[in-house]
Amino acid sequence: MSDRYNIKESEARWQKAWDEQKCFEVTEEPSKEKYYVLAMLPYPSGRIHVGHVRNYTLSDVVARYKKAKGYNVLNPMGWDALGLPAENAAMDRNVHPADWTNDNIAQMKAQLKSMGLAIDWSREVSTCEPDYYKHEQKMFIQMYEQGLAYRKESVVNWDPVDNTVLANEQVVDGKGWRTGAPVERRKLNQWFLKITEYADELLESLQDLPRWPEKVRIMQLNWIGKSQGMNAEFPIDESEESLKIYTTRPDTIFGATFFAMAADHPLAQKLAGDKEGYEDFIQQCQSVGTSEEAIEKAEKIGFNTGYTITHPFTGKKLPLYIANFILMDYGTGAIYGCPAHDTRDHEFAKKYNVDIIQVVSSPDDAADIQDEPYLGPGDMINSEFLDGMESEDAKKAVIQKLEEKNLGQGATIFRLRDWGLSRQRYWGCPIPFVYRESDGACIPVPEDQLPVELPKDINYDEPGNPLDRHPTWKYTTCPETGEPAIRETDTCDTFFESSWYFLRYLDPNNSERGFSDEASQYWMAVDQYIGGVEHAVLHLLYSRFFTRALKACGYAVPDEPFSGLFTQGMVTHETYQDETGNWLYPNEIHKVDGQWMTVDGNKPVKTGAITKMSKSKKNTVDPQDIIDTYGADAARFFILSDSPPDRDLEWSEAGIEGAWRYANKIYKVVQDSIADLPQKDSSKPANFSDQASELRSQTHKTIKAVASDIEAFHMNKAVARIRELSNAITAFKPQSDDDKWASREAIETLVQLIAPMMPHLAEELWAALGYESLIANTPWPEFDESLIASDTLTIGVQVNGKVRATISLPQDADETAVKEIALAEPGVQKAVNDKEIRKFIYVPGRIVNVVVG
RNA sequence: GCGGAUGUGGUGAAAUUGGUAGACACGCUAGAUUUAGGUUCUAGUGCCGCAAGGCGUGAAGGUUCAAGUCCUUUCAUCCGCACCA
């Protein structure tokens, strides 16, 4: 009898073996088909969380499976090492962001290694290293030279007490998270990348991404937000100025009852700056956050400028407002308001007693337009020359009319805005520009002076950006004239690093360029990208833009960086609070008599909503505890078996033990049967018992099913198939030595099928089965189609749609024969009774339905 | 507010094109074995009902011989929203 499976010893041993044999280190091999598996790189926050385990287990299964299928598989890993949390840690704990980050990387790398991932660690990349960001500084300058990077004024959240810029997540209820001071909006000169230049192409090319989830493509489509509409320009009465508006609903022009522009519209100050209450109103607008959500949800408020605009067709004078729900960044920053057919305009009109005129007829006559706007299409009414037209035709007619009058023209606009890159923070990639003091000229840092490295000696004693306060770093000379110059002290958005890291992996030792064209041409595009659905828009869109921008700068990269994408669901967990409302970690509570109590003091615990795991709510679980207790294989297997990977996973402690028991069971079953099995590679016998044939059939079916399940990311189903096979193996009693051959075939197959999921256990058993080479280097088993086909089939017999019996039929049974068999079933006879059979339906291979009545 | 998703037993979930709802597990119940215990094995387990049978995929309608799947309406929950990563 065998000893119990020693997880710790075994896992460490096989990880060492993979390392020593450099099992997963790859080079370009033009003769071999490549497969690039990419998992989204982690931010080194401290310790890995369950979301990481899920992500990297998935990529690992794909990598190991594809390797077994014969591909040259690249599966790299790195660290998205720049970002805000490092600076928060620096401020809270007085550590240097670099030290904090590098400590975290060391810890997390050890944790990932303990998962037994098939990663080529020789290609590890950390984005906070100057050797990484020097290349993107060069890229940035190249983009600038191509006209893809530029500077303009833009609004930030400003904390007036700390004198610092706040991220949206640092704004809580309109107040700074540290100071509690009401946040202001402030305009700064900032760098942008011209992603809008590619808006149409990024939209159109979504069609070329069939291996992306539909939902992600739709989200990007909506994000880019192409809309067909009309630009128009109307003179403002009693003024020299005129207002440029944009609308997607030119058909509703006769329903226009007011005009409105954004609070930061250049005309706002000009026309109303001296009006009473203007300053207060602007203040009010500025107290709303900069996020789209905050703006949309804020109460709709307006300020009447006192000016009017004459309606181009009716001649009526309509009031011109400044309104907080108009975005300067969208369209022209001004609209005409049609309250009858737009929700926001309606809300606004109700509040300021503006007329509501219906111009599109609604199919629901009862609905009162004064209570509810009508948003759909319909026939035009109250619209002079448009009356009776369909909305779509009316749109064209209005555009044509305004074009004739030289007041407007049809226009296509995008919701997508240019990518604001500047961050007023230390722990980011320095933007490689200097400003000459004499004339303010903006000069790129010459290539031979790159990288512009972050200074090490910084302090957080004062608020604000340490680079800006640094005594020496920012003072330099102009590379062109040698005159005094000041460095750009803003750093890059960290999405900049993550927009090209997958290229750096290809050639991590290249110190001249970020990567060579040869490496890119061999490995790109990424065949399978895997990561969180929360990145569906920003990161994935920025990366798609980045490859196009790099191509414009002369790099050999494909337009689309990721040909296949899989987005995993979030990992969620129940939340817990003590009596005073403090959040509690799951390991700070325990059950006493069926009630959750605090471990410390046995006080009652309130359980709350199941939400995405987050540190702020303390509903996190440290996967290391699980790996230490049950082993990496059990953790991986449980995560794969529990939920479909694209769905949210509610973490529970209960299921992991089942995976652990299963691993032990497999170990025991295989170990116990080895002595009695034929030797490996012994020749296939000719005769099998029926049970053995059955087992062989199931073995081959399982090979096929597991492969297609893995390829479709139905890992939970693959696990179910594997468990069915192992159940069949345990139930199987060989009748002869020939049958034992079938038994060995099934067991070897089982070990091969679990190898991508539980790689350590698989190696252990593969060795036990007599193989000297690693299972990690062993090809995927082949299945025999002839063993899969069955000559009988079992189908259900319904009477009036309810199943009353199941029958077995030969594959080729004709309808007459089927009818005879079906009607002879006692259950069917009982249900039919003496009622008349009105119809007999036989769908070959599927179902029989007898309709009586 | 806008956009995207999800809803099936006590729990996680399965279910080609509409065609045997609940595979595979977790948990639970009973029994057996062993151990100090975690284990292991056998049987059972959607709900109601003694049974026959009936009812069951968030809710309400509809189409169909047949609906978890298609259509309409509706409710609930979760995620993203441009300076978190």
C-alpha cells in the first residue's frame, strides 16, 4: 500500500525539476508554430490575491495544454510596478516607493512560484526599472514627432488643503480623502495622446476580433461612441458672438426651447461673467467631481445668461443657459435643448419652467409629454416642413435645410476623448521633455540622454509632487542651446507601461530598442490574452491604440495586439462588520452555534453584501494560506472546477477541501493499481470485455471533450469530465489481463488530462507509471474516433410534452419502428390511456413526442 | 445617469441548432470501517405528497407538438464610466 501523497515535498521537487530543465524557457523557433499566452501582469500590491490565482491558473492551463499540443508556447510574467499605492505607502509608512515595490515583487514572485506556473521567468519585466521605461520615453518622443502627442489645458481634481491633485478614487463624496476638504476643479497644462485620430479605425477593427468576447467589443464600441449628427452655428442675439452646437437629433429642432453650454465653455465667462450669481454657479459646477458618473448623476442646474438665440425656422427667441450637464469635451460643448425628446433636457425644463413641445409622435397616446420625454422614433408633428416625415428622414431634411442656409452641416463625432497622460506624481515614468526658461519652448530630451531617471532622494514631508519640489532634479539645461531649462515634472499614467509590456517580454534584454522587429514578427500577436473584465475598455483600448501608434513610428507590430481575449469574472466574497461598523477580515471571525462571531472577544458579526474582493472592505482571502495547507494543485483544481471562468466567483472555504481530497484519491488509485497493470508501452491486446470496451470508449470521449472544453475555456466542464472518467476507473473491475491494458490506458490518460490543471501531481504519477521524461514535455493524448461512436442511442419519450419513458434504439431505427417501441412503453401507455393519438413526432436522435387529446 | 452582464436545488453549477432540467461537485442524512480526530467506503438527497401523481429554471404574459433556451413586459443583484490598477 502506498503512503499518503506528500504535497509539499512533491510540489517543491517538481518545481525544481521544471526550473533545472528550463522547461518553459523558449526561443524563436521558426520551424515551430508559436503560441503566445499572456496573463495581465499584476500590480505588486503586497501579496497575491485570489483573482491572481484565478487569472494565472487559467493562463497556465492554456499554456501547458498548448505546449502538449505541440506549440512553441510563450507564457511570460512581469510587474506593473509604477502607481499610486506605492506613494500612499510611502506617505503612510515612510518607506521609499521603490523599496516598497521591490519588496512586494520579491514576495509575490515567491508566491507565484509556489503555484507551479509554466512561466518563462527569464523574461521577467518590471516596469519601474529605468531599463523598462527608457524605451517608452523614446516611444513617447517618437509619437510627439509624429504629431500623436501634444499638450493642452485640462481639468483635474484639486485638494485645496493638501495643494495636490487627486485621483477620482481619492475623491469621496466630493471631498479629498485625506483632508476632507471640498474638491475643486483646476485647469493644468497636460500631455495627451491622440487616440481620437484612430477612433474610426479602432471601431471598425473590432470586427476583426472574432476571438474577443462580444460584450467587450460592444463596450468598446459604446466607449468610442460614434454618432452621426449635425454641427450648427447660430448668432447670439445682441452680441457679436455665435454659438456652435452639436446634436444627434436634428429632427427635433422644432422642439428646441432653449440653448445651453458647458460651464467651462469659453463663451460662458465672456457672456455672463459679470452677471450676479455667476461665480456662485460656477463654484457649484466645480464642486461636482470630474467623473462622468458624478456629472451625470448630479442635479441638473443652469444659469440663465440673459442672452437669447433666434430659432432659425420659427424665429422665436430662445434663452441661452450655462448648464452643468453639458460636457465641454463632447461635441462642441453646447446644445439646443429639446425637453420633449431628451431625458436630461426634460428634467432641466421642468426645473426652470422651459416650454416642452412635442415634435415626434409617440405610439403611446396616453403618455403625457409634460411628465415623460419620448425618446423613440415616430412621425414628425408641430414641425412645419417636417410634419409627417419619419424621424430619420427629418434628420436629413433639417441638415439639408441648414446647409442651404449656411448655418450647419452633417457631422460625425466620437465620444472617445484623447488620452490624458500627465500625472502630478512621483512614482511614474518621467515625461521626457524640458522647458527652456527663456522662452518656454518645449524640447524633447535627446535619445542619448535617456532615460530620464527618477531621482532617488525624495521626501513626502510636504504634500504635492516630490519631483516638483526636488531641489536639483528639475533644473537642467536646454539640449539645443544650453540655456537653463526646467524638466517636465509630471509623470505618465501607468496605463502607458501596460500598453506595450507584451512587446518587451519578447526581447527583454534588448537595450537599444524596447524589442526587436524579428522577435515581434515571430511572436506577435498575442494568441490568448487573459485578464479581468474590469479592463474591458481602458487598458485594452489603449493597447490597441499603442500598437497602431508604434507602427506609425516605424516599429514592426501588428495593428491588433491581442487576437484572442478571455475576460475572467471577479472574485467576490461576503463582507463582515462588527457592532461598530468596522470591516472584518474573514479570518477574524468564526462560527459559534451557527452564528458568526469575532475571534477576538466573541462579539456579534453582521454579514453584508457579496462584493468584489477589496482591501477597503477587508473581504479578501490570502491564497497563500490555501496553497500552504492544501497545495497548489488543489487550489488550482478547485478554482477551475468551481465556476465558469467568465462568471464572478464567490469564494467559499468549503470547496477547496473537496479538491484536496480528490488529489489524494487520484494519487491513491493510481499508486494502488500500478503493480497490477501491464508495463508501459506494452502492445494493445485484441479482445476486451464489454466493460473494458465501455471504459475505452469513455477514455477516448474524455480526451476529446476535455480538449474542446479547455479550448472553449469551459474549465469547470473539463473538470467534470475528468471526474467522470476517474469515477469510471474506480468502478471498473478488469476481467482479464487484456482488460488491465484498458485500465492502464484509462489511468495514463487521466494523468495526462489533469496535467495542465494539477501539474505537480501529474508529474508524480507519470513518474510512478514508469516514465522518465517530464509530463510537461509529453504530447497531449490522441483519441480514436472509432471508439467514440456508439451504435445505440437513448432518447426520451414525451406524451404532451412530459417525459414518460426513455427508450434505447439502434442508430438507424426508422420512424415506424420507433413508434412501435415508444408506444409499447408502460409509462407511455398509461399516459396515453385510451385517448386519441393526434400526432406522433420523432426527431431522429433527439426526442419522441406523442400528442394526445 | 449611461454602458455591460447575471438570475436554474441548501450551495457552486451542467444542459449543440428549442428536444430526457439538475451532469460533476460542495453540503446534508443514514449506515459501515478505521483513527484521538481530519480520512475512507456504501446508500440517499429539486420541492410537495403515504402513494398515485403534481409542481418546478427571478416574476408575469406569449409563440410552439415541445421553452432554462425564442418574443414582450417586469423585478433584483453585480461590474465599468476616462487620474485605482
